[in-house]
Amino acid sequence: MRTLGYTPQGTGAFVRAVDGHVCKVWLQKFRHQAAFRVAMTFEPDGDMNRSVTEFGDRWTYKDSPSGRKYMFHFLRSEDAAEFCIREVESFVSEVASPWFENHLAQAKRAT
């Protein structure tokens, strides 16, 4: 995530500040299945009370908005950790970053 401009914040969260706005990607482990959720939160002017959150769930289905189905579950293989890291990085690059850019543009127009 550092290569994408995000820094770790707590457990499972990564943030990037742009002109006072906060872009946050966070992971949530499901309790009853070997899977996790990726979410994106945009905090305009760093204000948590005005934040907007989008969960990555719909991008894990075969009819994903991007046409690519992301796999956010743990596989039983030697390279499982590397696979999960690649999926999250791909999701952030291909889905979260444009989502944040859209919100950053809206925030800029609002000022």
C-alpha cells in the first residue's frame, strides 16, 4: 500500500491525505468465513462526520461493475498471502483510486 501512496493506520487501515481530505482503505476480516472485505472511506476536509464509505463487496461478484471479479478470500496455497496482497493492491489501483479521485474532484468543486 505504501507504493500506492498510503500509510498504515491502526490494524487493517491505510490512509492517504490530499489537500486536507482523507482517503482511507480498510480491511475487515469476516468471522465465519475465510474472507475479508475491502472498504473505502472518503473524509472531506478530514471530517469523519461527513465521510462517505463504499464497500468492495459488489466487485467480488461475477457481474462486478468493473467487469473484473476480485477475490477477497483466503486460498489454501503456498502463495495465499501474496495473492491476497495482489488482489487488494489491484482493487485499490483499479477501483479505489478512481473512486477517491471522483470524491476529491467533487470536494474541490464545492470549495
